[in-house]
Amino acid sequence: MLKTLANSISWLNFPVLASLLLISGCSRQNNPEKPSALAQSSIVTASVSSFSRPLPENYACFNVNSLLVKSWENPDFWQAVKQVNPKLLRIPGGTVSNYWDWQRGGLIKNVREAMAGYPINFRDKELKYNASKLEAIQVGIKETNTVPIFVLNLATSTLESQLEMLRTARDLGMPVKYIELGNEFYFDVPNYRRVFPTSADYAATASKWIAAIKQEFPAAEIALVGVVPKPKDSIRQQNWHKSLLSSAMYQADAVTLHIYSGHGLNSPIDSNSTYPFFTSEEVPIILGQPFRSWHNLQNNNQLKLIPDNKQIWITEYNLFENIFGKKNQGKQQRVMGSWTHGLYALTMSLLFLEDSRTTISCNHVLIGNSRFAAIFAGKKSFLNPSDENMVVTPMSLSATGSTLSLLGEATSGMKEAQKIDFSPLPTLVGKKNFEYPALYGWIFHDGVNSQAVIINLSHQNITINLEQIFSASVSYQQLSENPQTLITGSEILKRKSGTAFPEIILPAYSITKLTGR
């Protein structure tokens, strides 16, 4: 479940200015001295970049709001999870973890009182769910062949209780390998300040918990709550990492980050339009936002405070829209659930590979509704402002579920990741004339076999030559669709598969997974 403050979560809150032309190299339509648009007949050569990095075995991950999992013992749920190909599942989730009673398998009884001062509350129906006891979760973990990330409750539980939870999970057969020490305590809200008045208080508590956990689970990897704030964020957020640079940072194995980027639009919604509320001309603005967000993140001084020898676990990420509030206050979704949303989330996950410290990438969220989820929880899980009667097939895949399923498949069993270069590199121009690549991809190796994922974010079909990244014929799977199409199930998408060499055509607005040697 999303657990954020609207003014603290998005990396991008910039004025809108965009250009819409697919161009070669760094050209712009209004610059006649640079090359013209990439011709439809041009062939782009793909080659391996000089940048390579180890690929963790458990890179692909989903955050799980356990309140939305009605049954971990449901075979239909198992099958849906297998379709999105995760290696890790983050349980019991994000904000819920700070109010979680593991023995009940749900939220603590006095959750309303405990959450006093938090701007977003759980809905009444969510408080009734108690289907996530460890015994049930263990069944789901086993059947989906995944490994849990345990998010411990440092806010409303005790160290001894959480140690007992880890012991119980171990005795049930669940691997205790990945542990997070709470969720988003950096937000400057009353209930978090009551628990940890300052980030130094959190660091001191985390140090104590790490020592105790390592004593019983020496092989476990433990992550601290981290944040990379924007200049306008609270003083608490600005100073968070400075306090972690105590014994807690050196005792821990990793730091967690949550990354949510906006759509970049500030144009008014046409009152005569139907959802999604963006035009084809605005697609390059939206698809450029993950690149702008990543560029800004890499230049953030707070990120540089994380030592090179510490892992970064991105345990939540997705497109974020300001949806909390009344529509007449401008709290309106515009992009969520469209094919553009699926390409956006996939782009984010691939970009995280550029920082070798990033070892885990957990999309928010595994199951729920179309605003964030990879899997639709029920018939009414597609939230369409233009059609409140829209229904979907429960346990079918959303736009993000469809794109990330191919990434999970491509990275499974692979040990090395190499970025792919393209020449000539076609580029797009988005918000504030920010240039970003129309083609972006990575190739993954296990020593014998290779799998690649390439996205085409442009409105043109592009032919690429594969001879420098594969030595012989490759099999491929492709998903594509109009960027404004609402993905109410994976059957909506255009699918193509086959073999190709030495060239392959990448459809407009597509993801292609290649398998070969």
C-alpha cells in the first residue's frame, strides 16, 4: 500500500516544456544545423557497452501490501505471481509493517490510535483482513518459489517480538535472508516523531537491533531506512543520512530507497476527453520522466553519502500521481493503468541497474488496483474515472505486470548485466528540452546463455542489427500497444514471438526480450 506524503514522494515537480520528435543523436526539430529525424529505413546497430556489473540473483522483486492478499493459499494467486517472475517478495509491505501484528496476521488492534497524525489512513475494510499469518505466507512463498524480505515493526512492536517472528518464520522453512528495519521513518509526521524524535534516535535503535539480529541470524542481510530528499523536503529528511553515518551505517549491509516519479504534465484535462487524460503529443513528456528523475538522483549529494561498499535496495518504486484528495482539488490520475505506465515502470527498473550498488528492485505493488499493482486483485480493480463500471479478470496482469514479467524472466538465473549501446542513437525530447534515448536496453549473461531486454519508447518502428550482441539466431518475445490503451489484462497487448538474425524490428512503444548466445 502506498504510504507517502504527496509533497515528499515524487522526484519530479518541474515546469512542463516538451518536444515530440524522434531524432537522431542530439538533434532537435528547431535546430536545422543538426541531423534530421531518424528515417524509417535506417538500421541501428546494437553493441555491448563498456559498463557491466554483477547481477544479483534476487534483483526482481515486488512490494506486497499484505492487507490486499486475501489468501496466500490460493492457487490462482500463486499462478499470477509466477507470471510476473519475482525472486523476492517484500512482506508484510510498507506502511503496514509499522503497525503489523505478526501473530494476528494483520494490523494491531489499536491501529487508529497508533497512526494518529499520519496523513493517510487505512480503509475500514482493510482493517478486517487477517489472512497473512506466517503459516499462510510460508505456503505462498514456497509455491511461488520466492524469498521474503521481512520488514520489521520498529514502531509498535518490540525487538524480542520481532526476533520471535524471525525464529518462527525460520522454523516454518522460510529463509531469513533479507531484513529491513522499518519503513519510511524519515517523514516528518507526528506518529514517527513520537517513536524516533530524530534520525539519530533511529540510528541508535537500528544499531541495537542489528547487533541482536546478527547474533541469531549471522547470514541475514539487514537494511536501514534511507532517503534521498529534494531541496524542499523537511529538515528531518535533509539530515537523515548524516545521522546514519554512525555505527548503524557500518553495521548494516544495505540502505533502502523509495523512488516515485511524476508524469510531468501540468496541462489542463480536456473536459470532453475520456481516460487516460493525456494526449499522444504528451507521451514523450511522460516517458522522459524516469530518465530525468534518475539523472537528478545521481547528482544528489545525499545519495553520495551512501558508502560504495553498501548495497542499495530500492524496495518501492513506481509512477506516482497526486491522487489523494477530491477531484475538484486537482487530485486526479491521468496515466495510471495505460500502456505508457507499463513502459514507464520498466524503464525505472532498468535504469536502477546503472548504479552497481543497487541489488534489489521492488516494484510497488504486487497485487491491488490499476493505480500501482502488477496483478489485479478483483473485478473492480481497474479504477477508471471515465467508466466506473469497468471490470477486469481477477489475477490478470496490468500494464506494469506485463512489462516487468519479461524483465523478471530475462534476469532469472543470470549473473552479469551489460548495458547496450545503440548507433546511431535515436533520442526523444521531453520536459524542459531534456533529451533521452528512444532505445534503451540491457543484456544479461550466465556464462553460456544471454538474454536481453530492449525498449523502444518512440512512435516509430526501429530496425536494429544484433550481430555485435549475439552470435547467432535469437528467439524473441515482443509486447507493444498504443501508449493510451488501458491494459485491463495481458490479452489486450499486441504480442509477437519468433526467431530473428541478424536484424529485428522493434515495434513502436514496445518491449522486446531476446534469448540466445
